[in-house]
Amino acid sequence: MQFNLWGLLLFILASPLCDMTLAAGIDTTITKDINNRWTVAYSTSQPVKRIAFVRNPDASRVQRWTIANQDLEIVLDDGKEYIVSKTKPLFQTATIS
């Protein structure tokens, strides 16, 4: 198995935390397609109001990442980036690339 530094870096930068009093478990799936496009899918064990990213080096997720579900968006709030719903108070899945 070949060590992929970019894959590891993406995993570290994309690792989320749930923004809940009682943290929900989050399953993270990272894939790379034949065109070298990375996709990260998050699935929570309980509905959440937002997913916070652990590391935020430069707020680039808001500008460069695309969310598959049009009901979700990445927002910058007080210097931190979050995945939030535009239409519902809670959600359980998000896929970004």
C-alpha cells in the first residue's frame, strides 16, 4: 500500500467535530476518483445543527470546497468554518469535494 501524504493531509484538515452538547459520533469516508478529485462524506449518529472543522488554517473551505447537497453550506463564523443547513435546523449527512 502506497503512503499518500495528500490523502493524510486532507483527512487531518477535514476532520470534523460535532457542535452539540452531547457529541454525536461522526463517520468519515474519504475517496479519490480517477480524476484525482477528493470527496469527504460525513454521517452523524444523531442529527446536528452544524459540523465544525478541527483545523482552520486560512478559511479556504468556504471558497474552494463544494457541497453535494444544495441544502447545506460551509460558513465562516468568528474565524471558524462550519457545515450548516440552509433550510433545516438539523441534518445527519454532508458530502463535500
